[in-house]
Amino acid sequence: MREIPPATLSWVADQVGGRRRIISNAWMGPASTVMHAIDVLDDRDRVRRLAVRQYADLARLATDPWYLPQHEALALEVLEEARVPAPRLVAADCDPLFCEAPTLLETRVPGRLLTRRPRDMDSYLRGSAELLRAIHQIDIANVAGLQRYAPYKPPEGLKVPTWSRRRDLWARVLETLSRPGPPVQEGFIHRDYHPGNILRSHGRISGAIDWPTACRGPFSIDLARMRLNLAGDFRLEDANRFLSLYEELADHSFIHDPYWDLLDAVDSAHDAEPPRTRAEAASWERFERWVEQARASV
């Protein structure tokens, strides 16, 4: 769906008010939801820079509990109250009544995603840790309707790629995960916090995007997902440094147990496909070294 359907464009214009003139829109590339960047001129001649997110996969809507627009809408409302840098919800048509698919209209966060390891990696890691800590400090005691974290696959159904050369390692990981998880601090989590969802502008972290799976759950899952990606995409040292920076910001009662690194690693890898390029093979090798480090720390 590279073009926004006319009915959705009309709905978007109605939400902005005034003259409601759409001056540009652009498809934002393949993703689980269909995203378009859209600029709208309002009745004060201001350009509103927005994003249209369409939940267009009907099969997932019917079967996937983590693919529900009303849950993202709730997460964005929570974030707005907390003033954390993230998209703001402008309007929602979750049923949908006006659009072809369930649709959210959101503000666009300025900035770009990280595409390569920055020169000042420590500054990037520190800013990312500060943002994550701010997310975890959001009070959701009186927020109703948030999902509770669970692995994408039930623990008893978690599997690892049959093509991995480290089957012995994964067998030990699964044995560890067969035991109950350790106590952990819980609260509001992003659930998919990693460099692909963190924007930066002028060398600083400008916000986090992509909130469909935000929920109530272990803070350590956000740390695990970020560290998993840092290790696979960059260096194991980056993953370890991120944890150290987060722990500096957290109170002394916070303890990150590597059990959660293993759980998220298996949850991420159970349907992984064999590497097709040297770069993918190198990334997978770093990932498995990361898993080995986590397993040795349990």
C-alpha cells in the first residue's frame, strides 16, 4: 500500500481542521504496519508534520495480540502525559469507521535512525540509556488496559534455528529458560527498544518511535532487546557499556539478570533465517557470542 487510500486522506484532513490542505505524503518503507509521512497545512498556515500508521494486515489483526492499534493509541496517550520524546496521538480510527484499515494519525519525531556505528558511541549509548530510564520512570499505576509482557512465543514453545552451528549453546540456553525467571522490576516498557526505533538529531537522541508493543513488563526486557541489537550490529562492548550506563541512572535496587537477555534472544531467534551475506553471517556470529556471554553469566 504505497499510496494512502482516498478515504484515509479525507479522514486525515478532517482531523487537522481548517483548510486541511495536504501538501505532501510519502511512503516510509516496508514494515509490519503501513507508514506514510504526511504534511498538512492547517487553518493558520502552519505545516503539521504527521505520520499515518495503517494496521493493514488483516490476518495479524485477527490472531496477533501485539498487533492492535488501540494498544498503541493507549501507549501514546501515556507518553504524552509523561512528556517523553515520542510521537503524539492526533487521532485514531481503530474500528475503523472512516478508513480502509485501522489507522492512527501521529506527530512525526524529528531525527534519523542510526545506520552505522557513530564516532561518539558513548554519547549515543548514554542518550539512549537516559531516554530508556525516563520511559521506565513513567507512573502507570492508574493506567488501565495496558497489556502485560509475554514472549512472542510461549516459553515451552521456544525453539532455535536448526541451521545454527552452536546447537549445544542453544540447548544450554533452553535448559536455563525452563526454570522460573528471577524477580525483576516492572513498569512501562517499550518492548522493542533498539537502534532501529531510536531517532537522533544534531548528534543527540531526539526520541523513540514504534510503540505498538508497549506494555507493562520487566525493565530488563528493554535492556535485553537493546543490548541484543548493539551486540549483533556493532560490538559486544557496546552492549555491556549500555547496561553500565543504565545502571548508573537507576536506583540501587535495580538488578539486571542475564536470564532476560537469554529469553529475549531466543524469542528473537526462534524464526530467524540462515544468513545470506557475509555481513549477515558476521552479525549472527556476534549475536551468538553475545548469547554465550549471557549464558555464562547466569
